[in-house]
Amino acid sequence: MVIKDVAVIIPVYNEAKVVRGVIERVLKEFKYVVCVNDGSKDSSSEEIGKTDAYLVEHPINMGQGAALQTGIEFARTLPVEYFVTFDADGQHRLQDAQAMVKELRKGKWDIILGSRFLGSAPGIKTSKVVILKLAIRFSNITSGLKLTDTHNGLRALNRHVAETMQITLPDMAHASEMLEIIAKNKYKYKEIPVTIEYTDYSKAKGQSVINAINIGFDTLLRKITK
């Protein structure tokens, strides 16, 4: 049975090769899918248009944080109670998203966060693990939270979080900002194990060390200037 009270939000940037397949798989389980085409230079928009997903366009590339905020704002207009953020490159598993929503339905949590380090990450490079572990330590210090995976794009939010969380950072630093918002707003959160599947395609598009360093500097700068 297709789940009707959940909106799955997928930020998209140059994912024409895989995005249609990802969307079609999601639509088999969830009625509402919102794709934000973040100024893609390829045919991502056309591929999304071949599906039954909602398509929201950014005329220029604004970054994943901006795409997520746009997607959440659009999804708030739909008759749903829960919101899932889901990557467009095929790394995430639908059963993990379903498990997150199941946890939210218990009413104990505001937001569920996926952790590949509680679960598994087949195909991940050792260098990626090192970078992520450093990012986890850094984010836990700056946010005050205690998490095992701080830059995982698979999350589930209840409507209260969706209506009150305002992501202001347009780029990949939004992941750190979201943790700070969780701490500031005292959202009740929980991590659950998930699987992140590192395919050749997703690894080729992966975040660079330079990006990780830039995120760190951006977070420090915001802390200093507050």
C-alpha cells in the first residue's frame, strides 16, 4: 500500500542519468514526491517531468541547502504529516525511509536521523570514512549534539519541524546548520541505522576534501560572528 501522509523531498543537481529511476522507485512506496531541480545543466528537469513527482525549479544552482528548504516549503502545502529528505543519486534505501517514518509515528521524536555508522556503507572509501569521522567530531562539538553520523542526507521530520526549521545556508554546510537548529529548538531527535550504498556513479559525484574543509571553516566563522 502506498503511503499517503509522507512527502519525500529530493534535491536534484545534474542527476539525469539516474533520477528518473530513483523517483519511480520512491513513488511505488510514497504518494508524494517533491523534486527541486537546482539549476541543473543536464536534462534532469526533463527526466523528472516524465514521472508523477512534483517538480520545482531553481533557475540557477543555489546549493543543496536551498533546494531542501524550497522542497520543504512546497511539501508543507500537501496533505501530509511527515517529510523525508532523500538523495537523488540512488544511495538511499526505501526501507530505511519507511523505518524512519515508523519511528516518527510513535510520537516520541520530532526528527529521525540516519546513521551509516550504526548501519552500513558498502563501497565507501577509507579516505571518505576518515573525512566523515572528523566531520562528526567537529559537528558534535559545534552543535552540542551527540551523533554518530552528522552529514547524512536521509532524514525524517514531523510537521512541527518542517514548519519551524529555516535552512539559511544554501550549500553543503546546511547539514551542520540543521544540527545547530535541532539543538537550538530542542527538537527531540533519534538516530537509526541505515545503509548508504556507494555505487561507482555516486562515488564519482562525491563530496571532495576541499568541500569538507570549507564546511568546517564556514561553521567556525558563523560561531565566531554570532
